[in-house]
Amino acid sequence: MELKASLAAWGSPDFAGIFRSEIKSNADSLPLQQGLAATSYALGEKIEAMLISATEEGNFLRVKAGIFFEGIIAGCNCADDPTPVEGQSEYCEMRFDIDRHTGETTVILFER
């Protein structure tokens, strides 16, 4: 994942909004499946990021964010399956290490 727009916005008042937007558009690159707590299958359509902290450390911008998304409990899809098919709210926290030269980003999921 590359977060070049976030890197370019670093230090500006627009950083948080641009970061949230880039996270939303790169949802497929996030380890949402590993961040599940209450469901068994992550959905990436409704995702929101909450900026917790952002600092400069060496060659990286380190951004900690809370990620709100939905998951479902995957059942057998039988007509009489009582498993709800509506998305259930999920939350996890991740750290984004953004290379200050390239924008290339490593994502680390925090354990619960």
C-alpha cells in the first residue's frame, strides 16, 4: 500500500482527512480479516478510520488509527439458517508506517 497523498499532506491541517480518505480507498489492502473480534468474515465496503496519533520517527511517519468496519457471521446459507446476514460492527487498531521518501506503507495490526 502507498499513502502518497497522506505523506504530501503531513504537517497540514488536512492530514487527518486525507489519511482517512486514503485508508477508505485502500480497504482491500488492510488486514481486516485478522482484526475480527465478533464475526467470521470481514466486509470492506463500510470502513472508517479514526486518527489516534501521528508522529515522525526516523524515516517513517507512524500513524496509529482505529478502524471501524463490518463483518458477518458466515453460515451455510440454507433457507432455515438462523445466522444474521446483516453486517455487524467491528473495530481494531492498526499502525501505519509510511516511508517519508516513497509513501510505501506497512500496516501492523495491534493485538487485542
